[in-house]
Amino acid sequence: MKIIFTIFAFTISVFATNLSEQTTTLSNVNVDKKEATISIGKLSIGQSGIIVNTDAKENKLIICYATIVSSENNSSLVKFNFKEIIEQHAMPTTKLLPKNGDTFVLNHLYKNSMIIAPNFKALSETKKLYPNINFLDTDLFGAYLKINNTPAPTKEDILTFAHKNDLGSIFVIVNDKINIVDSVSFAVIDSIPLTTDDKTSSSPFHTNVEDIKVSTFSFFELKSIGEYHSYYKKLLGLKDGK
């Protein structure tokens, strides 16, 4: 019974965060059009989604992003983000502002992700835990960094690549944990234990793309990430024990 309970508890912890899209409507949109309330509670700070204006019968228009800034048992407060409209070519964008009754799509594109891992074992084990996530081949990110002469990816590098490839989340393995990162807020929305027997690490992460170097004419870019876990721990703003 103890073994069964341990396996069950581990399964619950692994899938604690619901990464599926959820749809609800906005209410209590404040007068300055910066925040609103949604009727979904118990969410992680930094989870994101899109606001969709549904007035048009034929076309649904994306208005902006929104991220969770606080969450109670049955409701959450979202803050609008107009700076970076999502690169979703199948839906047109607009200059309309959010209003009560507009649609909020939580976890938009979360099913599209990529994995930043120290080694192949960590990468493959993560894929096994999340069979329903479409993980982009990390070699594509490696090639992107090589083309841009960036051996030490910054927050902006990761977010830009994620947006160009319609990735809603990024899975970053640091110190035996899978950190699920929102690709809009760059917040860690969940951390899942991951223990493997391979403790090796690659730079800047596990990829078959080799010789990612800075430009000959660059004097200020990092030439390498240094120690893998320390670099991504600092990049994600992780504290000791998290």
C-alpha cells in the first residue's frame, strides 16, 4: 500500500498544474483597461492567456495578452499586456480594448513547448512525463542561437524564439526539477521533481548543434553559460530550495 500511495502522490504532484486551455469571460474590467477578473481560481502567478473580442460573428480578434497577478479559490485577477501581441497568424489582431464579456483563453499554446535540459536523459524523461505536449526539437533553438552568435541565451532570446515558433511554455530542467516557464511572463508556474542517473550537463543545453560562438566583433557577450545549473537558476530567478 505504501508503494502504491507513493506512486499515486508522485503522479498528482507531476500533473498538479493544468496545462490545458481553459476558456472563460472577463468581468470587472477596470476603467483604465489594465486589469479584469476571471472566474477560474487557484492559478499560478504568471500564467498567461489571450483576450479575444467575440463581437464579430465571423472573425475572432485577439486584443492582447493577459497574465495572472493574483488568484483566489474561485477567481483570479488578470493584468493586460499590450506590448507584445502574440504571433498567431491564423487570427487577425486589433486595436480594440478589453471589455466585460470578452473571452479569456488561459494557457493559450501551452501545449506547444520546448525543453532546455542538461543532458539527453533529462530531456527524454521529461517527454515521457508529458506525452500530450508538443515539444519542438531543441536543435532548432540551438541553430537559432548559432545563427545569432549567442552561446549564452538570455531571457529575451528564449522569449523571442518562443514567440516566433508559437510556443506557450518552456520546460527548463535545473537541479533535478522541471521548471515550467510561461513564455509571456517568463514566470515559473510550476516545478516538478525529476531525478535521473545522469548528472552530466552540456553548454548551453543538450543539443546536437555544435560550436555556438559569439561573433568575432562582439566584446560584451558571454562566451559560454559557465556551469549549466547555476546559469539557468539565476536566469529563472530561482531561490535555494526551489
